[in-house]
Amino acid sequence: MKIALPSRNNNIDDHFGHCEYYTIFTVDTQAKKIIDSETLESPAGCGCKSNIASTLSDMGIKVLLAGNMGEGAVRVLSNAGIEVLRGCSGDVKAVAEKWLEGSLIDSGDSCHNHECHN
């Protein structure tokens, strides 16, 4: 299984739509460990208006662990078959390991100040 984390300097970027890159981890959910990692450069523009949801979906991403993000981005990612957990922060590997342990839940917090606009 693959999971993605919007990243900046190996930490969760608090603003999904403007992250530097995505850290992609291939994980073994049975053994609860990270098997492989790669990065994907972030597209230009707001996350919910870019093609990032389809790109991540095409890569086989099933879960996105993020800081805050607007409802538009959550909707676009969900429509692409990607589960979103908001409220994450800190080192991307540590966050992924917490998710594998089952200790992360979606905060439900939306980033209203950074909603994408046409």
C-alpha cells in the first residue's frame, strides 16, 4: 500500500496546496512497517485546482496524511479514492509510523483561510 504526505524539509507541510513535494511511502500494513520511500515534486498552483489528486491516485496512493487543508482539496482527493487524515505535524517518517500503529485520526480541521478560489 502507498501513502503520501505533503512535505517540506522532511516535515509535514501545514499547507497541502503549497507543499514543496510529497513523500510517498510504500508500507506493509500487516507488518506495520515502511518498505520504500520516494518523493514527488509538487505541481504549481493550489492543490485542489491542480492535477495532484489524479496523479497520486494513478500512483496507487490510498491515504494522504496532512496538516490542514480546505474542504475543496479533501473532496477532490476523496473523489480520487484517497482517504485524507488532517491534523498531522512533524517528521514525515514519524507521522507515517504513527499511522501504521493506528494512533492517528482525522482532526476534521479545515484550513478556511487558505481555501482555493477561482
